[in-house]
Amino acid sequence: MLPQKCAPLPPAADEGVIYRRNMEFLSNSNYYPQVNKLFENDEDIDIAVAFWGKDAIKLFKNIFDKKIRIICNLESGACNPQVIKELKKNSIVELRTNNHLHAKVLLQNSQVIMGSANISANGLSFEGSEQSGWIETGVLSQHKELIKNTQEWFDKTWKNSSEITSELMNTAEKNWQKKRTIRLLAKSNESLLGAAFKDIEQFNDRNIYFAIYRNANLSNEANAKFEQVTAEYSNFDLKEKIDCYEEWSELPDNAYLIGLYYGPRKGFQYCGINFCPDEPIIGKFKDEDNDDAEIKIVFKKKSIHGYKITINDQELIKKGISKLWSYQPEDEEATIIPFIDGVKILQKII
């Protein structure tokens, strides 16, 4: 019996071989260098990437001779609206948004990159060094059929995406700030100050404050009102978890407060962590002069985004309390200091 001739590979299988030969696996070490190459060559770029962060603008420097179309997901709250504002000023860039977009695609006539990486943000409202430690992967391909199919998908998605209006931009800025305040922090056993000293950027845009006050005692009238409110909350098993501040209207809502007593005679006490809810709880009453007064209810917390204020943290704060107090020297009874500003003060005395 004569041996049969080997049948040729079918076209689909042959195409598959070509496809594999025209692919490159991308990881953290070569992902962003390949993205840079797309911007540096002479070809136009179509980009469908949902989330953009502050470092993205660097990619567009010294690029004047190509057309760039971008689809983002501005409505998500994970796309930095300031970056989009800057891109809108660039004459070579056309921008649209699609609130269903979660893709990460960069496309040219000769190649396409698909993967997990956004442009300088990872979808969790992280910026700059906050992204460190995240593992990204992707694929770079010059396969013609894949490029053709991706172009058809992009053109269809572009048509189904929206122009970015000023009204939409205003909404996006509010969503961005809200999401920035609750973004995850890197898990660690470090203290709050230890984590901040190591990487201050992860605390950008978070509502955390040092709250320093001279008088730790409530007035009789305020204390009576607080007892009334406490009784109301006892029905919800919250009696052990609430506290209050008297006549301190400057306290921000949706914010963590690191309570610090700093007496007129230099006495110091760390008073714990409190949280002001997004919808303020105010107890109104009449003071001893029969004038209108109020207390603001706060909730006691053991940590801030998983980080505790350790004994060492408290000792460092005690050493720097006079400098913290002088942050706003015009205040005589109480002051609040943004956490990042306070950390910078404390770093100088280490």
C-alpha cells in the first residue's frame, strides 16, 4: 500500500500559525515601552481605554503630525476629568465617552495592543505611585485580520459613543472626587503615619484631618443634648460608637478626624478617630445665654482605611503638636489640618 500524501493545513489553521508568529506577550516590563512606541511612530492611533490618569499627558508631548481618536469612560468616576480636559485642548485629539466601556485597546494600521492596563490609571481611581504593585498583561499583534476586526469594532463603538459636554464634565469631576476618597489603600500592617511617610501619594484627595482643640469639655447644655441623641441611637446599638463636637461648624462631612487635645498649658491627649458622615447629624439646642447652639455627631472608628494610629504615632504627634497647632495660628480654640499637610510637618521632626 502506497503511503498517502500529507494533506495541506486548512486556511484557518495556517492563519493561526501566522497569528501566533505575529504576537508578543506584554507584561509590566515591556507593556508601557510598547505603548510609547505607538505614540512615537508616524501612524494615527485609535484608543479605546476606559480610565485615564494624570501621567497620561506625557504621552502626547511633542506629537503634532498624527490623528488620535480616544474613547474613554468619563462617567465611571475612575477616569481623571482633569486629564480629559487637557486632552480636549489638543488639536490632534478627538474625544468621546462611553459609559459601558471597559476595554483597553490601542490600534494602528500596522499593530494593535490589547490588555489589562489603562492609560496611567488602573480603574480604581489610582494615580502615580498608587499603581505600584499591580500586575498588568497584554498582547501586541501585527496580525492583519485581527487589526481589521478590531478597527471595525472601534468604528462601531466610536459611533455609539457620546461627545463630552461641559455638563458631563462637571458630573465627572464630582464622581471622580467621590471615588478618590474611598479608593483602596495598599494592605499593610504599618501604622497610619508609617504608611504616609512611606508613600504620601496614596493619601492624596482623602478626607482625613487632624482635629485639634483646646477645650475637651462639653457645656452642660451640649452634654444634655448629646445624652438625648445618644438615647435615640441606643435603639440601633450605636451607644458606644458615637461622640460629638460642640460649636465646630468647620468640621468637614464624609471625613475622618484624628482627635487631639492640646491644652492652653501644653497638655496633650490623643482622643481617637472619629468619622463625620456624609449627611451630617446635628443636634440643636439653646446655650446658657439662650442663643442658638449645636453639636455635631461623629462615629468612633478604630482605624482609617485599615491603618491604626499606633503608640509610636501618638508619641510623634505629641512631639509635633505645637507645630501642628501653629499651622493656622489665627485659631484660638480649635483647628483642623489636612492629613497630608500635617504629615509634612511631622516628617520634619523625625
